[in-house]
Amino acid sequence: MAINATGKNAMLDALGTQNGYASLHTASPATNSNELTATGSPAYARKAITWAAAAAGSKALNGTLPTFDVYSGATVACVGFCASGTRGTNDINADDDVTSESYGGQGTYTLTSGTVALT
């Protein structure tokens, strides 16, 4: 059975409602065990995100995209989307691999886009 665009959009909008935060991870898939830790000054923390309404079976991040503080020695390889702003909660429902970036000193990582699609 195939799901039409209306059904896909409803599922994606529900997923967006449940995933209002982004997180950074050292490997894929995103898990609690590979999320960056609250280290550095300023310290790493999950960031709030907003999603546009789903259309044509796709849902994109909307509005101002977050900039994360990243500590020296960290590697960012994956972005997770999760329900809670609290690190360590087991609620990651989606993730996306990114070009791996290692930090030799304290720095920032800016999320520039994000889209979830059902095909």
C-alpha cells in the first residue's frame, strides 16, 4: 500500500512537532552515547529549532537556524533531531549525516539547512 502526499505530510508534521531540538553527534546514527557533552566555555547544549509545514512529502527547518558551541577536541559527524532540550534523554527520532568536522580549539557549528522527506 502506498501513502499519498497528504498522509506523508501529516506524518512529517507530527514528527516535526515531536522534534523541536537539534543535537550534535560524533558518529552516525545519532544516539545518546555519541552526543557531544556539555563541555567548553561556552558549553555545548542542544538548540531549539522550528519546522515549516510539510509539503509534497518533505519537511524543512524554518526560521533562524541554530549555532552550537563546540569544545576543543570534538568532532561533529551527525546532527540529531530530538524532543527534549535536555542532553541524555533517549528521544532522538531522526538524524542526518554531515561532513565530519574536527575542532582543534573552541568553536561553533552552524546548522545551515535540514530536510526530512518520505519517499
